Amino acid sequence: MLQAVLGLPVLEPDEPVPLASVALPQARLEPPAELAGLATAQAEARVRHTYGRSYPDILRGYRGDFALAPDLVVYPRDETEVGACLDWASRAGVPLTPWGGGTSVCGGLTPETRGPPRAVLDLGALDQVLEVDEHSLLARIQAGILGPALEEQLRPHGLTLRHFPQSFRFSTLGGWLATRAGGHFATVYTHIDDLCAGMRVVTPRGVMESRPLPGSGAGPSPDRLMLGSEGIFGVITEGTMRVRTRPRHRSSCSVRFTELEGAVAAVHAISQAALFPSNCRLLDSREAMLNQVDHSGNHVLILGFEGPQGPLTSPMDRALALARAHGGTHEAPHHRESEPADGRSQAATWRQAFFDGPYLQSTLVSLGVVADTFETCVPWSRFEALRSAVSEAVLGTMRAHTGHGVLSMRFTHVYPDGPAPYFTWLAPARRGEELALWTAVKSAATTAILENGGTVTHHHAVGRVHRSGYSSQRPARFGAVLHAVKATLDPAGVLNPGVLIASQAPEP
Ligand SMILES: Cc1cc2nc3c(=O)[nH]c(=O)nc-3n(C[C@H](O)[C@H](O)[C@H](O)COP(=O)(O)OP(=O)(O)OC[C@H]3O[C@@H](n4cnc5c(N)ncnc54)[C@H](O)[C@@H]3O)c2cc1C
């Protein structure tokens, strides 16, 4: 497909370095006596906790470069042990990385250089739904739980959190809260922020627990301070989450457009018509082709509605009328009362490709193709300028470096005031030059996004990769506030140094 359809030259596949051949630097920390039974310096644990899932992470891991491995991995079993780990790290001055599922794509888990001896705090043992208040539709859930286990434990209650990021299988509730993750539903409750009624956070200065409330006007919200704090203020141990009855009725339809302009206008109209589709994903023609949804050059809008009660014909009909008014054509929508999607529809093909796609990244690395995604969000009135600037910058950079390049776009979420475009790019690289190419493209994309009024990230978080972009888009005084909060809650500066904000506070 890379050669025949995309015209990209590929290299002979190479194999990943086997685990047994990884040359790991000597661990510089011994498991401390006070964390006996919780901490290990064993090689495989250190290898598994070296990298997240960004392109540079995958490339380095594939090539067996584990120079950035942590010196110790700690596995607390409960909140008291989390507190003990923070006490030890603060006293010993050891940088500590909270670890959920390890799916960070923005350098949230790995320092840029080896730096001082450091430890990783794996929260995987905190994996229970603790309490369900069916009357209020609230569930108290531990932070280390992975997506599938969370849904399995809610299922007997007929409830769901209904938060499905593409990394759902491998990411945790705590990771979602710490990074303000976005699920794959297109409108309304997209970010985990809106599903969070309260949380418990263990900071180096003690526990902070917010009161779960349906709403409150009482000053700045403690939850909003912790949402997106990416482990620099404390370790989230529990969330009280807004759950809902499992949807039974679903309706889906895909609409084809020959012109991208018409497709964008249709989504704009639907997003402002108070219809709130669960899916409103526009794939440009290249994205539709890459995901095997359409091979004839059409742009495809996948529309979906769902709810506990049917029928959903009326909102679907209204959305389709808006799509037709902008040049869209479609078949009859599928309406069904069932859990899984119809296996033959374009929506089902898309869903499968959505969850399968990331597995291809290792294959692409083996073939010498650099592939990555980036995303943003921007008001409708600035979207077209942003899209064309991003296309020019990214295609131009790929072609200047390699003579080739493929860029596709989809809308991952839409709001009444603007879309969240998500871009995928692929370019062939010479072995050993992948990171230089990746850095050049990433930098071109980020500059084009920020110069055209977008955010440095809509849902991939800040980590270290987006830190300077975040710093330039937020008010300078807000940066000073973040540093002050950090100094108050983590005076020894041991939690995730270099993530979200620079390790050193700026001059006042
Ligand atoms: C293939 C793929 C698809 C993805 N799709 C999406 C998507 O659709 N939507 C989306 O939003 N993101 C997506 N991501 C990014 C990533 O999955 C999210 O950022 C996710 O929220 C991270 O969760 P995690 O449990 O893996 O956290 P980790 O990667 O382990 O950690 C992420 C950051 O949060 C900190 N952290 C983790 N747990 C805690 C805690 N309990 N307390 C305090 N800090 C903590 C870590 O130190 C780190 O800085 C995707 C990633 C991949 C690889």
C-alpha cells in the first residue's frame, strides 16, 4: 500500500532488538528499605517503564536504545503506599514519574536526557471501581484502572463511563484525568473533564480531596487545577466519575462529498444545529483511503447518534438534510437496537481501522517510514487558514527532506465554535535520520498551528514535547501561577520535572 497507493519508497524491513539484547545502563538506585516489597530495579521492569508511545519513543525502543531507562520502578498497592513513595522521593530528592498505562504521546513519561537517578511509580494495582451510586449516576473509581476493566466493572450496574480514547485498551482513568483526555465521541461530553465530579490526589504535602458536586459556583475549582496537571502537582488516586445508562439505540450513516469545502460547511452547520451527534467525523479523501473507508477520492462524513431511548430518526434526518444541502450524498441510515456496530457499514469499517491503526506504527518503523499524528482545535472562522498553512508547512518540510510525503486530515471532534482537526503524516527516511525528520515536521506543524490561532494540543496533552507551545499560548502570569502551585504542593520538585512547565521557575 505504501508503495503502490501512496508512492512512498520503503526499505527492507528490519527487526526490533530483542529484549534479551537490550544494553541497559546500570541502575543507580537500590530499592529503599522503607519501600521493601514495592520497588524493583529488575531489568525488564525498567525497560517496560522507559518509554511512552510517541514516534521517538517507539523508534528508540525498536532500535534497543534504553539509555533513558529509570533506575527503579515502584508498585504501590494503595493510597497510603503512594504517600510513602512520595515521602521517600521528596526526602531523597529522586525524580518520580507517575505511570498509568504508558500511552503518552508527548514525552510525558521520559526525560530528554538521562539526568539524575529517577524512579517510576506504576499505579496499575489501583484498579477497582470502589463504589457506585446508581441513584446519582456517580462512581468512585481508582486511578490505575485500564479502560476495559473500568467498563467491565460498571457493566453489571448497566452503566458506562462512555469515554473511549483511541488508546482505551491500554490507558487508565488517572492518565485520562491527568492529561485531559478526549474520547472518540464527536460532541458534548468529549473530554474527561466533563465526566469528573471530584477526585483524590496525593501530593508530596498530603492528600487533596474535592467534594463531588453536580455543579458549583464556589470559586476556582480544585478539580480544574488537577485536570491536565500531568502528574506535576500530585498523584491522582481516585476519581468520582459521572456515569450513564448504557446506550441501546444507535443510528449511523456516512455521507460522501466530492468537495472538501462542502463537507466542512456541512459539519459547521450540523455542529451549530443543537443536534449533538455522537459521531460527526469528517475524513478527507486521503484519510478515508488510508482507513479503507472510501477509495474513489470522496471525502466522507461519518454521522452517528446514540442514546438509551429510541428512535433516533429525527436528529439523523435533520443532520442528513444539512449534509445534502452542502452537496453530500448518502444511502439510507442504519438504525439498530444493539450493542455492537453493524460489521458491514462504513462506520464499522472506520471504527475497526481507528482501533487497529496504531498497531501499524511498528511496521512503518521497520520499513523506514516515519509516521505520526498531531491535532489541534481552532474557531471555525480560522479553520481554513490553519488547514492550508499546516498543509503547506508539513508537506513542504517532508518534501524538502525526502522528496515525498503524505498528509491526511480528519475532524476528531466538533464544537459549535470550531473543529478539532487531526492530521496524519507519513514520509520515508534514511535509517538514522528519522528523528531529524520527525523533529523538523513536528516543529513546522506546531509553528503553523500556533501562528494560525490553534492550540498546541486538543487532547494529546503537553508533556515535554508541547511544553514550549503551551508556554507561548497561555498568559505569562498563568505560567507564574503554575510554578507557584508547583512550589507549594511539591516543594522538592520531584514530580515529573520538565513536564508541562520548565523545571526552573521563570524570573518573576
Ligand atoms: C495509539 C494511541 C492513541 C491515542 N488516542 C488518544 C485519544 O483518542 N484521546 C486522548 O486523549 N489521548 C490519546 N492518546 C494519548 C494517551 O493515550 C492519553 O494521553 C492518555 O490519557 C494517557 O493515559 P495513560 O494512562 O496511558 O497515562 P500515561 O501515559 O501513563 O501518563 C500520561 C501522563 O500523565 C501522568 N499520569 C499518569 N497517571 C497519573 C496519575 N494517576 N496521577 C497523576 N499523573 C498521572 C504521567 O506521569 C504522564 O505525564 C493516544 C495514545 C496512543 C499511543
